[in-house]
Amino acid sequence: MSELFVPVLLTIITASTPLVFAAAGEVVVEKSGVLNLGVEGMMIVGAVIAFAVGVKTESAALAIISGAAGGMLTAFIFGFLTLRLLANQVATGLALTIFGLGLSALIGHGFVGKTFSGLPKIGVPFLEQIPVLGPLLFVHDILVYLSVIAVFLITYVFNKTRLGLIIRAVGENHHAAHSIGYSIVWVRMGCILFGGSMAGLGGAYLSLAYTPLWVEGMTAGRGWIALALVVFASWRAWRAFFGAYLFGGITIIQLHAQGFGVDIASQFLSMLPYLATIVVLVLISNNSSRMMLNAPADLGKSFHASD
Amino acid sequence: MRLELRGQVSERMVYCSPVFAVIMTFLTGMLIFSFLGVNPTQAIITFFVEPVSSIDGVAELCVKATPLVLIAIGLSFCFRANIWNIGAEGQLTIGALAGGGLGLLFFNSSSQFLMPGMLIFGILGGMVWAGIPAFLKIKFGTNEILTSLMLTYIALLILSYLIHGPWKDPEGQNFPESRLFPEAGLLPIILDETRLHLGWIITLICVPVAWILMTYHLIGFQIRVMGMAPMASNFAGFRGKNIIWISFLISGGLAGLAGTIEVSGPIGQIIPVISPGYGFTAIIVAFLGRLHPIGCLLSGLLMALTYLGGDNAQIELNLPNAVTGVFQGMLLFFLLASDVLVRYRIQIIGYKNKHRNVE
């Protein structure tokens, strides 16, 4: 039994990790009251830069760092436009996605068909020898561990630290937070940059470990699914983590379904993650009082002291 | 330097900022070209002048602008009402399948009613697909940004299924393409020896109609009020639900129309890739055109030029045509950035202002 299921479960982890990064990062961004719809764009820029650096330097560490930096730089454009120039967040996010897809294709032009050796697997000493659970949970590449640590840290920061409280205050009522002396722009900029680097890591995981190849438009809507996951998770990082695994599971099961003799055209199975997103959104938003309680009150609003 | 809220929206800046954005995009574009090792002046000529230096080129520009303008006009209604339909690409695809499907069903017809029928089916197809996020938003309060986008991916998969399966041309050597539409299912060419088709005329008719609807009709007024002041719209007794329906159906219908025009105009059959992202580019067109039908027409032409320029740059300068996407994204960035001047004025903080009371 385990010989059959461990590989399937392992691929689920691989498919879910990019979503974990992107969704957890966006939780932080939205908690600070900013709606960044450019996750897809930041992810794909992270993916292409990580891959390009990986191919050029053969160094996994450099590739990962530059993927995160790529996402962060893209996020900076968004932060500058929405925070300093008070541009509409929805429109700027869309622009970021369009720009990111174009820019990544331009950068990745010379890297189509190149290969990267993939990320090395690191086993946790002793724990990796546990039968079944060992290979399943304790032999992964660095980014899988990092995704779990990041979710844990984000949850901790929001629930137990002053920093988390400040971010939440800025997201709930920016005028109140401003009046007691917090810099709305810098708190939000910090969160946007963090979210960008997380999206970049998610993209880097796609191009370094998931495929590992560069294909134009390879994020294929994952950034958008991550945005839906944030709503699904009602703005909690650990719920976003489980949501990401749910979606990763659906993605992989759809791939294996035909192997198990399910006689449906592959396109219909590929629709499942997108359909599931819609269904989940409907179920969540149907309970509007709960939505209102959890959504940051100033989500998506521009801040200017004179307003 | 800091921003100061203007007492009133600056009318002048509303029209100046697109011009400013275009100029900035040109300048940054030249910088990028020189970075890529291409002579910037040469590149700008290749990109923006050469493609339209012949009758054929101008005709091609209009062909490309047709879907962009149509979709952008529809989106203007949505965006004005603060409704974020970003699934126009999916609505275009379903429209193309609905209209094109009718053409395939009557593949040996020569009836003059086939073409109008296809266009109507296309509009209905787009409306159905846009109706889903509208329904979900009204009934469950579901965020329309995400649902309309997810429906785009689903629409593209339906297209892929149909042309790999039931709609594949039986005599097509297994290529994933439908059979060709009959002559009666193709939009007539209106300028000999070019690809300029009747769709351009349809677009030119839609522009004033949409203008009247938006500026002088009650529906347009309600849409604008709901977007600018939702509370006032409520007090006035406008029905929010109806406005959501109307703006979604207008934009879905126009996107569906654009899809049918694409397949029955320049393409002539159903193929795996119907649109190179017109539905997304149209978002930029709508904003650049100030959410106004006439503006959409002008900005649609400009954006069509970036497609032609991208293709030309690929052939002449050996640049990847992804440059187009970079240009389009940059244009929207600059536009959004300069739009700050519509509501705020830049104030250079000097001696005088330092000692003024800040309200």
C-alpha cells in the first residue's frame, strides 16, 4: 500500500508548496489592509529569475534567494504605486500581473529548453528512518521545510507579537493607527515586500523543483488560486496552509485519476481546481457575517493623511 | 515634496494623464531597447511607425483593435460601477464557441441569416459566461474578481476539449482545429486585398451607442452613481442588483461579440488559441481610455499597435514578442501613477508652506 501512496502524497506536497508560499505571503499583505492582486505576476517573475540564476550559477541557494528578490522587486513597484502615489490597488495589481507575465517571457526567452538539476533533498536525521512517515514528511528540499516554517512564523507573529498587532491595527483602521504614530506607508510597504518575496519563493519552487523547467506562463493561475485561498482561509496563515494542501491534492488526484481508469476527458479533470475555487468561494462568502468579521476592515483602501 | 488633496477632481489631468503615460512609456521603452542592445530610435520606428506605414498595415491595425475596443467598452461599464469583471478573456472564448458552434452546425449552409445568427449567439454566449459571476455576486456575495477569472481558465479548457474532441475537423489529419466556416459564416471583407472585415464597422457603431447609453441614458447614470457613491445610489432607490446584472451582461455580451468576430473574421474556424490575451489587454485599454467609449476607441488603436509592433520587432530586430506585454504593463503603471494628479496636487514644500497650518 505505502509503495503506491507515498509517491502520490509526495507529489501533493510538491504541488501544494508554491500555493502555501504565495497564499501565506498574501495573508500578511491583506492583513495590513492591502489587496495585491499581482500575486500571479510576482510568482512568475520569481520563477523566471530563480531559474535563470539557477541555470547560470548552478547554485540552488543563489537561485532561491534571487527568486525571492525578484518577487520582492516586483512587489516594490506595486507598493510604490499604491502607497506613495495612491493608485487604485485592484488596477495596479492587474497591471502587475500583465507586466510580470510579459517581463518573465522576455527574461526567460533565452532559457526555454534549458534544464536545472533540481533542489537537493535534505533528510532530517533519525526522523527520516521512520517507516512510511519518514520518507513522507522528513525527506524534502529546503523550500518545503521553509514553507512550513514560514506559516508557523506568520501565525506566531500575528498572534503573539507586537509587530503582529501593529500590522493588524494598520489593516483594521489606518486612521487610528496613523493617529497613534505608526507609519502606515512603511508598515504596509514592509508587508507588501514580504508578500512579494513569498510569492517569488512560490514561483521559484515551481521552476526549480516542481517541473524544473522554464515554460512561459508556467504559473497557470496559481497566483489567483492563492488569492482565493486567502479568502478561503479567512485571513489566517495556518488555514491557508491546509487550503493549499487541499488544492494541491485536487490537482494531483486529477492527474492520477486517469491512471485509475476514470474515463473523463483530461480537460474536465483539469478544471477541478478552478471549479473547486469557485465552489469554496461561494460557500465561504455565503456566510457574510463571518466574512465581515475576519476581513481586515480597511482592505483595499488607499491611505492619505488628509482624507 | 508631498501630495495635497485637491478640492475637486482636476478635469484637465483626467485627459492629460493618458498622454503623459504614453510619453513615459515611450521614453522607458527606448531605455529598455538600448539595454537590450538595439538602437532605440530604430526600435521605436520598427515598433510604432513601420507597422502602420501602409494601407495594409492600417487595415491590420483596425482588425486587431476591433476586439480590444469592443471588450474595453463593455468593461468600462463594469469598472465605472466599481464591478471588477476581469474574466473578459473567458467570455470572449465562450462567445467564440457559441457563435462559432452555430457556424459549424450549419457548415454547408449558405443562408444570409447565418452570420447575424452567429453574432447573436456569440453575444448570448458571452452573456451567459458573465452571468455566472454576476449571479454568484448577487446571490452569495462572492468576489467577482476571482470567480470571473477562474471561469476564464474553465472556458479555455472547454475550448481545448471541444477542438481536441467533438469539434475536431473530421478531414483535418487529426490537427486540433475545427472545420472551416462556410462562406455565409464569414464576416465580409470591407476593403479589398486586406483583412479588414465588417467587425470594424460593428465596433464603430458600438462606440456612439455605448456613449449615449453611458452619458445620456438612465442606466449609464445609475452605473456611474453606484460606482462613485454607492450610498447615494441606494438613497436614490437604484437597484444595486440590477446594475450588477446590467454591467456584467453588457461587458459579457460585447466580449462574446468580440470572440465571434475574431473566429468568423480573421480566423475563419475554431483553433486552440483564439485570442492572444485580448480580454486582459482590454482592461488596460479601458483604463487608458478613461472608461469612456471614445477613449476606448483611441486607446484600443494604440494598444493594437503594440501587438503589431511586437510582431514586427520579432521579425526585424529578433526581439521576443513578449516585449508587447512589458510595454502594455508599463503603460498601465505609468497611467495609474500619473492618475494621482487627478485627485492630488504635488506640492513642493518650501519656506512658505512649512509655516502654513496643515489642515
